[in-house]
Amino acid sequence: MALKLYVHRASQPSRALVIFCKVNEIEFEEVFIDLTKKQHKSPEFLEINPMGQVPAMVHGDFKLFESHAILSYLASAFPKVADHWYPSDLIQRAKVQSVLDWHHSNLRRGSVTYTFNVKFAPAFGLPLNPQAAAEGEKVLSESLSKLESFWLSESGKFLVGADKPSIADLSLACEIMQLDFLEEDDRKRILGPFKKVQQWVENTKNAASPHFNEVHETIFRQVRAMAKKQQSTGEKSEA
Amino acid sequence: MALKLYVHRASQPSRALVIFCKVNEIEFEEVFIDLTKKQHKSPEFLEINPMGQVPAMVHGDFKLFESHAILSYLASAFPKVADHWYPSDLIQRAKVQSVLDWHHSNLRRGSVTYTFNVKFAPAFGLPLNPQAAAEGEKVLSESLSKLESFWLSESGKFLVGADKPSIADLSLACEIMQLDFLEEDDRKRILGPFKKVQQWVENTKNAASPHFNEVHETIFRQVRAMAKKQQSTGEKSEA
């Protein structure tokens, strides 16, 4: 049964899905949805996901969106996925579910609000918004603090004290990686104080090697090239 | 194994948990956490939920927070809970998970932002905020529109086309019920255009009868009595 993932690698949940499938050797077709060309609002894509967002999935004739729902579906639908990704043990699964639910209104909301308003808005024809960025940074920093002091407080190398990564580690670590798009000073100011968070991102990279780094490197290269082009165009038009 | 739910019935996810347990005849102790007295930030409660929010659960010695994680845990941990609440069928479960994930940044975010900033803020010593209320109403109305046009577009009486309710119906219907705290004009303006949504809330009330109404009536009575008392105190102090 064919599996298609509709993604843009600048989207952190899109990357989590692509990495998950690669690490678990699940065959899939990666369908690129160009957000800067508003392909996620096209009639064809709205047939796949009426909310007009990436990522989305089609497996056979089953359409699904929301990255956490897709990750738990794939972990359950493909028997070769090791149990630690989405534990069958009730208590372990509930812990993973709890961190995934917490993520929505905390780390994800802070990170998206901040990075969009200091970096990505112009690519979507919108101005940067310093006030929204400041509100986003507050939520982001509080969330990183909770990650450091609570979700990573147990002895294991991964979230909720696990020895091996779950879909929550992939989802949240891809969110943190979004900070690599920022200016180095901003990234250091925000992430610098949180040593356990930094070590856990490294642990997740290693556990999902080499795919975690490969997937991130392709998009970082593209975004840097695009920024350079924009800068050079800007300099020419000023000259 | 003892089950304790730490709740305040003015909290919509707290109500969803209480109703779920009552409907499914799961024995539990309801521990009242008085949000207006900041009991959710007390050292004792932070031992239960370090995020300082209701609801939270303790089952034996297992502590859990985030209402969706608790609902799916309870549906799985108590064999007498009928399958439709959290379907074991992979595709049906993925659909329920998708609507639960969507809820966080859409219906819930809009409803909480709006109701807090037009109604509840003073109970927490904060001023009403018309600008935040307007932003909340926008997200809320867009979410109600997606409920009407997408999540309730299939033939069943419940979300994602189901014939019987799931934990998602309880969670989202309790959110909609929060609008009953508003002035009647505000409630009608916001909810009036969405006939399918109104019918689905009725379907959910009926499916979870009599507990759905009982749980809501106790808190509506309390909040109305509190508002009357505040009004009468205000009139006396103005006299």
C-alpha cells in the first residue's frame, strides 16, 4: 500500500515524519509542498488536508493530518517499527502522549511564534513583528526551562526517562532544531542556558543517525542559499 | 488501585474527565483544586503536576497530566470502557487522535483566549483585554467553521463520522459548553451560525446523559451565584 508524505522540510513536524520513516526503513514518497508558493492552500492540497497545512499523509486511500497523529499511526501500522518509538506499555505510552500534548501549547507555540516573527515572515510576504517575537520568546524560554527541569529530569537519555527515543523525542528535537535557522547570537541567548536540552538533542541526533542530520542539512543549505540570494538582490537594488 | 482526579469544574478538560469516568462507571475521587485561590500553584499540587494546571490524575502511584493523555490512558486501562470511546481500529483511532491534536491550537486556543479575556480574567485578579478577546474570537470562529464544514461533514452523529462518541467528542463538546458562561448575545453571535455544531453538542449531551448535564449544571449554578454576589457587593460599595 503506497505511502505519501506531503511535506516541506522547513516545517519541523514535516522533518520529524521524514526522519521517522527513514530511520524505520518505511518506504514512502516525499511530496514537496512549496509553502512560499502557497501550494498548501491550493485546491489539490486542500483535498488532502482541508486545514491547508503540512505535513499530511496518504496511506492507500486513508488521508491523515496532524503530525503526532501520523507518527502514532505509522508506528502502529508498520510492525517493523521498534516498540520504543511508541511504547505498547500503557504507562510508558501515556507519558509519551502527555509530552506530545504538552508540546502543542508550549514548546511548539513558543518556537513557531518566535522564529516566524524574527525570521520567516518575509518569505510569506509578511513583516517581522517584534512584539509577537517577544511574546513567542517568553513562551519558548519557559518551555525550554520545563524541558530541562521536568521532562529531562529522570535518568534516561531521552524524554520521560526513556533509554531509547520515542516519537516525542523526534517531534520536540526537530522543533529545537528550528533555532538553527536564527542568527547565532539569538540562538545562543535562547538555548545556551539549557545544557540538558542540548545534550538530549545530541542523543536524538545520534539515535536517528545519519538521517536526522541529513534531513536537516539539506534544508539549512537551501535556506542559507536563499537568504544569500535575497541579500545579493537587495544589495544590487540599493546600488 | 485508587484513582484521583484533581479538577476544577470551571475547567473544560476537567469536566471532560469527570464525565468520562461517570459515564463509564469508573470509581474515582474528585479532588477540588480552587483555581481562584491559586491552589494549582501550591507546592502540594506542583508535586502532582509540575506545570501547575488542572486536570491531573493519580492512579495508584502513577501521576499524569494533559487531559487527552489521561482520557486515552483511562480508556485503555479500564477494560469495561466501550471501544467507541477510543477505538482500537487503527484508522478510527488515528482520526480521533487527529481531531484531538487539531483541538489544541484551534478550538481550545480560541475558546480559552476569548472567554478568559471577556469573562474570567477578573476572577484571577487580571483585567479584561478586548484586543486579546478579539484575537481569540477570530480563532474560535474559524475553528467552529472547520468543525461545521469538516469534522462534522460525514454522516455519523459524532466527530469524524462516528455513530458513537469518542473521547474527542467529550473534550471538544466540553470546550463549546464554556460559551454558556458568556452573555447570551455573545454566545448567540459566536455559536448561532453553526447548526451542525449545536446538534452535535446535543448528541454528545444525550450520549453522556445524565452526567454531561449534571456536571455542567453544578458549575453554572456556582459561577452565576458568584457573579450575583460580586454584583451585589459592587452595588453596595457604589452606594
